[in-house]
Amino acid sequence: MAQFRAEWTALVALAVLLAVGSAAARPEKIRPGHSYYSDGTRVEGLVRDIGEEKNYEEVYQRYRYYEAVYDEAGRVVLFKEYERGEVTRTDEYRYGPEGALLERVVRKAGEPPETTTVDRAERDAGTEDAP
């Protein structure tokens, strides 16, 4: 019985790891300046990114879906959230020469843009939090 319980626990843990890993997946091969789509999203610090990449035809049928555009270093430079095919949120990111996030501009439908500047102390401390 103990053997069965140990195997069952290991199997459940593996299933959870696989589910979490696929939900957090980025595009396997990133081409700078190209759009990538998903029906899932993830947030790391102040940067929003898509989950598992899907083709546009697949996500367009969803109520809500997301688009991301990356730079040459694989960093998100543009993130868009769609509801029923209409853009409801756009995040633009600017990075410094060393690769750290310097600025995020969030535009939501019907609201003025919100700019967040990340100073050097915050970057060094890693204290950026998503709103």
C-alpha cells in the first residue's frame, strides 16, 4: 500500500509539473518583431508575456486572448490583450543597454496612458511588482 501511495504521489506531482510548464511556455523560436498569440498569460515583475503559443485562428475564437512581440534578445517589447477581437490593453516595454527593464507604458481603452519607470535601485533589488 505504501508503494502504491508513493507511486501515486509521484505521478500526481509529474502531472502538475507538466501542466505548469506548458502553461508558462513561451514561443519555442522567437523572431524579433513578429506577433505571437496565446489564450494564456503570465507576469514576471512588471512584464506581461503570453503563455503557450497558439496560432491566431485558434485564439481569435476565444473571448479573451493575448499577443506578444519580442526584440532580438527575446524580451517582450509589446503585449496586447484582446476581448472579442478588440484591444483592451497594450503594454510597451523599453530596456536599457544592459538588458534591464527601464520603462513600461500601459494603455487601457478609455483611460490615459500609465507610465512606470524602473530606477536602478529597483532593478538591482529585483523589487518590481506587477500591478
